[in-house]
Amino acid sequence: MKVARRDPSAFAKRFLPELTVDVVLLSVGDDGRLCTLLSRRNEAPYKGAWALPGVFVGRTETLESAAARALRDKAGIANVFLEQLFTFGDLQRDPRGRVLSVAYYALVPKARFFAATAEIADAAIALLTIPSGDERSGAIHADSAEGRRMKLAFDHDRIIGMAVQRIRGKLNYAPIGFELLPDRFTLLDIQHIHEAVLGRTLNKDSFRRKMLASNLIEDTKQRQIGSAFRPATLYRFKKQEN
């Protein structure tokens, strides 16, 4: 008996949803708050709202390549720490139809973040307020530099919240905070990064003892330049042996 062959293109159109990649690009601003880059949407759906850098994944493109393309084209940044976060697939997440999003997050030191994003058209820095423990509850505020609340498109508030939840959890067992720091930094610099990520103040003395005992940092034998007070010691991330 002859078996009818399926048309691959018809099969794809019927059964496969559209696939996108969205990237939460995180840094820490001068005010000690977590910040991310958002792009204003110029077309429906959610015209005028703000969205994470994202792209549709090409049929011959890997997810990682698509994420790197989103950062390069919409944030002006390449070669940064990038990690897959979660797949968002709620049936009603996109009014255009069945669209899945594989979310990534990227961490960038402040100087590089602001320098790279300054020339991106239709983009703005969003200052994030995310109460500890409420990362996935929708209690996420994204404010412009002028203090105006920024309306987020799609389910990007959930994506941002999950990204922050991930890095908050990893602070306790992985040196992820160092991705937000320059090559050399003070103990106070590290503390400010941890406070920005966690959304709360830490005890200076206990944090200092914890970091010095962590075996994650090493003294560079250099001192901070330009300080009005006693120059602080500069540290660097200690490379871990495999």
C-alpha cells in the first residue's frame, strides 16, 4: 500500500509555533539600582510600550546566535556573559498568535553598559524596582531616568522578574556578581553590586569577612586612585582551576 508523503512546509505551518528570543540585559546604575535596556515598540501589538531586546529565531539559527544577534542589533553589545533563563509559552502571551520566547539574561559592567547603549535608537535605560521575594508576582517597576513609569509589553515583566530571581539565587554559590564589575574593584564595590541585586542593605563588616573568606577574590596589591579618604585596596576575581 502506498503511503502518502507529508508536505514538510504544510506540517511546519500547522504544528510549529513562532519562536523568539528575548534578552534581559542587566547592569547597576550610579544610584545603586539594577537597570536594563528596553526598546520602544513602533508597531502593534503594544505599540508605544517598552520591550526587551528580542528577535524571531531564523530557521538556520541557533538560540544562542539569535540571543547574541538581539544584543548586537538592539543593544550594541557583544561578547558578554549570557545564560539561558526559561521558556515562556503561555497561550495568550502574544496577541499575534502562538509565539514562544526563550529568554536569556546578560550581565554587563556599568561603564560598558552605558557606553554601548547610549547610541541605540528608540531605546532607553529602565531603572528596576523589584522587591525581594516578589520577583514573579508582577510587583516590578521599570522607571525611566526621569522617573516616569514605563509600560512593559507582552509578559516582559515576568521575564525580568525571573532573571532577577535567578541572579539573586546564584549570588550565594557562584561568582556571578563579578560579571557586573570592572576587572579591579574594592570590597565596597562588590557590596554595592550585591545590594543592588538583592534589593536590600547588607552589613558592611560581615559582608567583608564573608568575601575575604570566600576564596573568590585576590589582592592586586594596588590601591584605589582619586579617593578623598584612605585609598581602598583593589581586588580582582580569582581564576578558579578546573
